[in-house]
Amino acid sequence: MAFRFFGGIHPEEHKDLSCDVPIRSFPEPDILVVPMSQHIGAPCKPLVKKGDAVTVGQKIGDNTGLCVPIHSPVSGKVKSVEMKAHSSGTTMMSVVIENDHQKTLCEDIKPRTEQEVDALTPEELMEIIHQAGVVGMGGATFPTHVKLSSGIGKVDTVIVNAGECEPYITADDRLCREFPEKVISGVKVIMKIFSLTSAHIAIEDNKPQAARALKAFLCDADGITIDILPAMYPQGAEKQLIQAITGRQVPSGGLPAAVGCAVFNAATCKGISDAVYDGMPLIRRIVTVSGNIVMAPKNLIVPIGTSFNDLLEAVGHSENPYKVLSGGPMMGIAQYDLSVPTTKGTNAVTILGHKHQHLVEHPQCIRCGKCISVCPMKLMPVLMYKSLLSGDVEQMKSVHMMDCIECGCCAYTCPGCLPLVLGFRSGKQRIRDHAAAAASKKL
């Protein structure tokens, strides 16, 4: 590690529950709900209607602009196209598919040989990645082909995020242990697109087996370095990872390309490899299903569109859950409806019992300053929360609320139990709404 970012915390990891559990394929459900928005940008428009037959990997949604296609994870028949509950807490237009369990593959899916891939241009590679629907699979779900195309000529350092710093989650750990060749081949495709001869894979020191598995597939000619970082949350955050590896600091409101860097999740690299070499679109992903009341924590390869209810039944729980999260306990989103489907951005389903209940009737700031000392963005959460209570949008902007990465370090350390992250998410939305209203007035 070249540098250390400011702040951060060491929450209890709880990774021992699932880190040694091998990845297993989850049995395909009879019904899958495939949302038409699983990425940052414009939602897809459904390309199928009720009664249509679909095959594995068939494109069932697409749109123009900042968008990637959506594909069917199974073969079968479209049962309906309607609004359904979504893990973001909203409802989303979705294609409901009745699985025929025949696993009929779409005729457009054709693997490529190493020689065929070598002959592809960067533009052709990016179009393959685009058409395969690959997005950032660490949770951000930004379209990968856009990140690649916007970084050409700007990026001199590629960093693969295999840190997986959030408690309970072990999906990327198992991915690197069991599919290191997929991660490495995906990195090499990225390097070819950027015309680079070197790259970094960043992994925390609490995953020695994953690091060894990756190193076993590398040679000096590959130009890929495995960087072992001390375990620290939120090391996997894009800006903090860039600083830890390169010492560069992404400016406020800026993107990694501004400092010559591009960061890709390890699972995204596998998605790139699947698309380029196997011709397979992004229709499945590895999901950790764990938590403090889970009876049999698992790492599962899950078809996109599988309900959280199905995943909970697969692992069992010792008591009625207090909270079920899409993601981990630090940045995950609590679910109000367990019929919601897994999406491309679902790396974990975390199931927590009542001993994780930390609600207080009258949360109070005691001016201890702990939130300031742990904020990895060097913000002042106490002032941000004060501006939020005032309702003054300009004041929220003045304390740089939009720079908050919602990592939860401040809420984790707050002895007053203030709902800081929830408040900052609300405040950021107010700022966006205010900017949209101001822009509409100018038209």
C-alpha cells in the first residue's frame, strides 16, 4: 500500500460465516421478475409482451442514451409486463417470466476464441460489453461501456476493486478464489481497451486465499500487480481506493478519470470476460446471503430476477428478521417487500435479527466529533446534519453534502444514534430537486 486515506473504521467483519462456503448455483425459480432498470441512466423499454416465448440470454429490454440492455435469465414465456416492487424502494416496470426449465439458449450467443478476441478493436470490445448489459457490479451499476469509452486517452492506471470491505459480504472473495482466470481475463480486456500494459488488483489482507489464487494465474508478462491493503472500511470506495493505491485524490465533484484512474469491481471483470469470450450477457451474479440470524449462510450464483423470499428460504433463519438489506449492513437498503428481485447490483442479501435494533426515541448530537474523525471524505457530518434540519438547500451545498459517499462511518460511530446517512440521502435528493426546478425555470 502506497498511501492511507483519511478516517475510516474497523467494524466487526462477520465474514467467517460465509467466506469458506463454496459458490453454488441457485436452483432456477419457476417465476422471475426482471426489472427494466438495473443501471444508472435511462430505464429500458420492454421488447417483449405477455405470451411471448423467450430464451436464455435473449434481449428483453433496451433504450437509447445512458442505458444497457436487459436479457432474459431463463427460457420460458412472458407472464406479464407490469410495475413491480424494486429493491431501491420504488416500483419499476418489469418483465415477469414463467420458467420452462428447458434452459434453451438464445441463438445469438456464440463463444469467441482467444484469436478472435485478439483481433477485436477497442471499439468492438466496448460494443460487445454494451450489448451484454455489463454494469458496475459493486453496487453503483454505472454502464461499463460508458466508463471505458469516457476514459480512453485519459486513464493511465486501472484498479480492480477486490477489497470487499463491508461486513458479511464474501461474494468477491469467493469469486477470486474460484474464478481467478475470469477476473484476470476481464482485466486484460480492460487493459487492451485503454492501451495499457499494467494494472492493479487491490485486495485486503483478510483475504489471503483469494490473493494467492489470483497470483497463481499471473506471470510477469501480464503486467498485473496484486496490491495487498490493510483491512479498513470503506477501503472499497472508489476515491479511497485510488488514494490507497496511487496517492492521487479525486477532486470534489470530479470523476476518477480526472486523476488518470479507472476502477472496476472484480465481478464486473468477470462479467466482461463472460461477454467477450463466452458471448454471454449479464444474466446471473454471485450473491452472499448471510446475517446474524442466518442458519446456513451461502454464496450463490443467482439468476437475475430471483426474489429475496426465495433466497431467505434457501438459507433459513433462527428468528423473524428485524431487517433484510439489499447489500451489507453499512450501505445496504432495507427492504419493505421481500418479493423484490435480485438485480445486477445485488452483491448480498443481509438478514439481521433484533439485536441489531439501535433505534432511540430521541436521538441527540452530543458534539463529540467522532463523525468528523472517521469521515473518509473529510466532511463535517455534524454540520451537514444541522444544515439538513434547517432545510436550507444553499447551506447544505456549502457543507459539501453532495460529496458524501453514504458509507455509514459517521452513523456507525455516533453515540447519539442520529440517522445521519438517511438524512444525507434525503438532503442530497433535495439539492438535486432544487437544481432540477431551477433548470426548468430557465427553459
